Amino acid sequence: MKGPDCSGLKYCSVREFSTCEVLAPKPVFNGQLPSLQNPNHTEIDEEEGRPTMPNLSVLVTVLTVLPFVCLSFSPESPTHRRLLVLLDDHSLQSSHSIFFHSLTSRGFDLDFKLAEDPKLSLQRYGQYLYEGLVLFAPSAHSFGGALDVQSVLDFVDAGHDLILTADASASDLIRSIAKQCGVNFDEDSSAVVIDHTNYAVLETQGDHTLIASDDFIQSDVILGKKKFEAPVLFKGIAHSLSASNSLVLKVLSASPSAYSANPNARLSYPPSLTGSAISLVSVLQARNNARVLISGSTDMFSNKLFRSAVQKVGNSNKFEKSGNEQFVTELSKWIFHEIGHLKAVNVRHNKVGENNEPAIYRINDDLDYYIEIYEWSGKSWEPYVANDVQVQFFMMSPFVLKTLETDQKGQYHTSFKVPDVYGVFQFKVDYHRLGYTSLSLSKQIPVRPFRHNEYERFIPTAFPYYGASFTTMVGFFIFSIVFMYYK
């Protein structure tokens, strides 16, 4: 079921950290490249009727850039997008081929490049060439070309998605990007996650660094509705979440017995990260709805751990295949907006009994408010059904707060009376639900008082005042009679 057009929808956003901005519509490519506009260009040869060489070069450039622009992300169809995959080494392309194949099978176009490629660039002529970035380059100390930390943050700031992985060789560059997203990796570069009670028994090294974790976030939107049978294998470094960033969430957590330390050295002081404070995989959804995945393990995405059998210590159940493939696949669907993506359309309001939207309301008017919300199912827009969508009639503070009723087909509705206060109000819908893109909508409407000819001739609530006035007049009349004629 396809929902109506939402091109006129206005998203509102509040900046919380450096990579969160207002979700603004992306500029549309109109076939003109400003940097190629040459005042001295040659016109079309009138005699031969063909363009001269300068015009041909412009045409070739346009045809080169146009396919990238056409693949750009559209809120109307969050699929078939182009992703840039940066690697430390091209061998990762084969060792992690199952994960990459799952992306291409879902319609993504992957562009593999080395992190130090001198021609790296995320945008050209003001247009972003990619809608997602996958950083499988934990040891990269610098990026090539025009790519740096700030350009990656600007990429997320523009509403694009990011997957970042690290391991024991994580560089300051990778740590810096993660820190800007609210994730702090262990400062000890030699430390990895160790767990002596929740490790995989197939590990032969004896250092208990191959963790078998099943402490998942409880969200069917982020990790899918299918239950995880086998635990996820994790081998990497620990990170913690910044207390100042409320948008970052743990998706895969360590057990209370885990800690971060060097497995080859004797502990001389307590570890800085221990127990459930350790996050193995975290996600972030910024206020502009850009999504970021940060993992302390690159191996978690590898074919080896995808296909590996797993048995958790102390558990007799042995699984022929780990839960890594299911975990990573479902999580990547959420990161790239294949699930949990909402849109709101046809926001309207009117007086009860009317169909047209008025330019102004009068105090005490009865009104109806409507909004339609749809969810992307992976192939089409389906009605979103929930019982916690609310609207505020707002002026400095909410005067009315109503929960919207749904018809189970995507439309939400409520009715209420305009407060007995005049001024400029707003209809506001701020919808935030775990795993879903946030909806921040507002429509402004003025409210006027009664005109002088719209009041009732006698207001029932004023009857005591009417009585007091007439009683005063009668009393004054009696007092005057008594004063004048009484001797």
C-alpha cells in the first residue's frame, strides 16, 4: 500500500551533539554544474549543427555525475543506494564477502576502496556521491584524498548513515570519529574484552577473548522479530557510552563478568571498563534520523565467525552456526533505513463539520486534527499502527495534549475544543519511539477572541454580576427616597 506524497512535510530537529542537524531536503540536481559554467564557452556550430568540444566535455561530465545523483537516498524509497566501503586491505573484501553479498542482494551498490586511496571523496560539485559509509579500516591513521574526520562527521550531519568497526589495532582516527558519536573506546590500546565465564568453548588459545554474547537490546525493530537461537561471537575491544549523549544505545552488551585488559600481561591495577558497563556493539540515531553503528570487532562481520559453530561455556547446547549473520544482517537493515523508517503525510485540521482548513480559529471552536503515518516495509509503504501518537496544541506550553486514535489504515485523528486563550498556537507532533525514525512536525495557527458582535447578549456566567448591578441601583434608589423624605 503506497502512502500519499510527503514532499511538503517539514522536519524539525534539535542539535544535541556535533553530528546532529536538521533533516533538510537534499538539493535536486538540475543538470547544471556551477564549476563548469564558463563565460567564454563556444555555442553550437550553426553550420554543422553539432556541439563544439567544450560543450562535449560538459556533456560527458554531466553524464558521469548523473548516475550517482540518481542513486541518492530518497525518503520515498529508502533502497537501491550507493555505499562507500573503505578497507584496510582488499583481502577484507573476500574474508567478509557474506556480509557484503547480503548488502548487494538487497539492492545496494558497493564501491570498495582502500582507506588511503588518494582519490577519496564523499561529494562532488556539492552533491554527496554516497548515501552510506562503511569503515572497515580500524588501523587507518589517515584517509586519502579529501576525506578526513570532519568530512565523515559532516556526512552524518547531512543525514547519511555510517558503520564503523574497530579492533585491537584501532587508530586515533577511528577512535576520534567514534568519540564524536558518543562512544569511547578503552584508552589502553593493548586491551581487549575478556570474559572467563561467557566465552566460546571452541576457542583454543585459552585467553577467553572469543566472547559468546546473547545480551541483546530488546527491540524487534532494530534486531528483527525472529528470535536469536545461537549467541553472537565477538572478539575485539570494549567501549563505553558517553553520559552526555542520550541518543546512543547498547545493542550487544558484555556480561557482568567481562572486563577490558591485555590478555598477555598481568593486571597491576583494576581494569577501567568492567561488567555491564562494557558495550560490544552500539548504535546511534541522531535527531536528523541519521543512523550510526559502532562495533569493537571487525571480525564479528567475517565469514569465519558467520559460519563458526558455537558452544557457550557451561551450556550443553551446541549450535552449528553462530548468530553473527542474523545479528549483523538485521542490524544493517535498521542502519540503512530498510526497517523502522516512518513518514508522516497529509497533516490537516479543520472545524468540526467543515472540510476546509481555516486560516484562523476562534476561542472555544471545536476542531478536528488528522495525520497519516506510514512505515517502510522494505518494499512499500504500509500503514503504521500505534496507540502512543500524541498531538499538542502549543503556545509557550501545551494547552491541549491529546492521544490520537487510529483507523488501523495509517490515519490518526482527534477532536478537541480550542482553549479560551487567544494568540498564536502550534499543532505539534513529536513522536520518538525506540527503533523508529523520529517525527517532529508543527503547524502554526492563530486564535482570536470573540468579536464584539459575537458575544451572547446575556452571558450565563455573568448573571451574578448582572444581579449585583441591579441590586446596587435598587439600593441606591431606596436610600435616596429614605434620605430625602425621612425626618
